[in-house]
Amino acid sequence: MKMKNKIELKKSIIISIFVILIWSSIFALFNLYQYSVYTNNFNNKIDQIVTKIATEYPDIQKSDVIEILNGDEKANGNILKEYGIDLKKESIVMENDKYSNMFIILNVGILILLWISLLIVFLKYNNSKDKKLKEITQYIEEINRKNYKLNIDDNTEDELSILKNEVYKTTIMLKEQAENSLNDKVNLKNSLSDISHQLKTPLTSITIMLDNIIDNPNMDQETRSEFIKDVKREITNINFLVQALLKLSKFDTNTIKFTNKEEKVVDILSTAIQNVSVLCDLKDIEIVVTGNIENTINCDIRWQVEAISNVLKNSVEYSNNSSKIQIVCNKNKVYSEIRIIDNGKGIDKEDIKHIFERFYKGKNSSRDSVGIGLALAKTIIEQNNGTISVESEIGKGTTFIIKYFE
């Protein structure tokens, strides 16, 4: 049997050995005392006999007595039978018989005490195991009641404590899963609520405009055209929202795998600027790129273009007509930096800390904003070992700072 981690069993075995050694020593000392008593009684009787013989028979030689006492010759016991003593059944010294009975009782008592001591050690060990098993059972019952608070401060390194630790690890895992499951349910509920709200507004607008077109067949062409343009705009917003949500859901479920390689910053920016060119033309906004645009970053270019495009789109939407947006590129030994600077409305201080949250709309948000683009941009940038932050001042503009770490 392997003894590793069987601390309590080892303790019990050591205590049992210690108890056996103590009682064995007591038993040995008692036997020595018993032998001493027998010897002393027997020697006293021999002394009396020799004294009597020496007195009654002064002519007997001492050497003859010593030879008898120290000799190996065995007597047949016939003489003692004449005095009613049978050497095979009785002791010559009757006092030893009295002590013999007492010593037998005491020897049995010592053996009983030894077994009682061992039984106490066994019961203590067994009780300790039962106590820990009961604790583990109670822990499992508490887990079943959704109570994940366990105390492991008194744990040792024995096998039951290891089992208790494993139960604790399982408890922590179940707790995290329960919390994650609860958080997922809350997030799903909130997301569905947000999505419902985001879809409800444009769908309501589309329904109203279509009802107006249907109910007024004689509507003038200019008004009809405006309604159709508004319907198209709302459908475009819905399409953008659905696409963004699909992309975010893929990130949430870790189903997107980036294909990273060294890409030039200029290539990323050129494609991103092209993606917002139509919007820039509508507002007569010029995007100017300066700095070290030839440096490279290790990333998935397709997704980083998506992220930069969303940030640029936000900057264009909140910039004044006929203004400029600056993109400044820098690089050091730690990270590559892209700053997107506009001179637009700016972001309120209360809104800055929420600007990257899903579906969040600030005080200065446009009616077409769905509050998902910056959240998607942040998720993508962080997937490529990057960070995005924002600095803004009302009436002066906003700066988005993107860093890709080496």
C-alpha cells in the first residue's frame, strides 16, 4: 500500500508503535519483577532448608550442599511425594503459587490495557476520517444548494485533505461556471433588449414612411423620394447593425482566428480611408496622414482595416463640414501608435468612459448612430495586442489613440 499523502494513517501507525513499545516495556519490567519475587521466595526457602540441615547435621560438607545447588542432576521427586508435593503439578514454595495467580491477573490486565490503547488510537483515526468525510459531504451538499463558500484553512497534506482540496477546486470551477452562466444570461438579456431597441426605432420609422406612401397615392414626387431615401438610410443602418453584431458574436464565442503577419501601416490606413471616402465627400472632409507610415505592425490586416474604418467613420460623422481629420503615425521600441484627430463637436466627459460600450449613445450622438462601431473596433484592436483610448474636449475635437505593442 502506498503511504504517500496518508498523513493521518502514518500518525496513527506511529502512535500505535509508540503505545506498543510503552506497554511492552511495562510488561517486560513487570516480568522482571515477577521473576525477582519468585526467585526471592524460592531462595528464602532454600536458605531455610540449608540452615536446618547445617544445624541438624553439622558433619555435612558445604561442598556437598553447593554441588547439589549448582549441579545439573535432576531429582525424581519421589521423596517430596511422601510430603504430599507433586513437582509436576505444584510448586515447592506455596507462596509463589499465591503470587502466580496475582501475576497472571496483572499480565492479563496489561494486555487488556494494551489492546484498549490500540483501540483508542484506531477509533481516533477512524473518527478523524469520518469527521473529514462528513465535512466533505457537507461541502458537497452546500454546493448543491449553490453555496460555494468553503473553508480550506485547516487543510493538511493527507489524502482526505487532498480530496477536500479537489472538491474546493471543483467548487471554484462550478462557481465560475455558474457566475459566467448568470452573466451570460444577463448579457444575453441586455443584448436582446438593446438589439430590440436598436431595431425597433428604424423599423418603426420605415413602417410609418411606407404607410404614408401607401396611404397617399397622390403624394408629390419630391416628398415620396425623400421618404424612400429615408427608408433606404434606415435599412442601411439596420444592415450595419446586424453585420456588426454578427462580428461581435464571433469574437464573443472565440470563433475568429486572426492570421497575423507584418503589415505596413500605410496599407491599413489607405484601405480604411477608402472605406469612408464616400462619407468624407458628402461632408467635404479631407483626411491627412503624417508621420512614420512605412513602419509595420504584426496583425491581421483585414480586421485592423475594419477597426480603423469604424474609428474613422466615427470621426467623420462628428466632424464639421469642410474640415480636416489628421492621422499621425509614430513608432518606438515598445509600440506603434496611430492617432486619429478631428476638430468636431467633442465628447462630453461623462460619455468618454462609456464610449466603447456596446449600444452606448452619448449626448452628442447623431440620429443614425447605433453605438456599436467603436465597441467592435476596441474588440478587434485588443485581439491584436493593442489598446485604444480617447481624449476629447467639447467644441474642440476628439483624438483616438491606438497602440499596437511589439
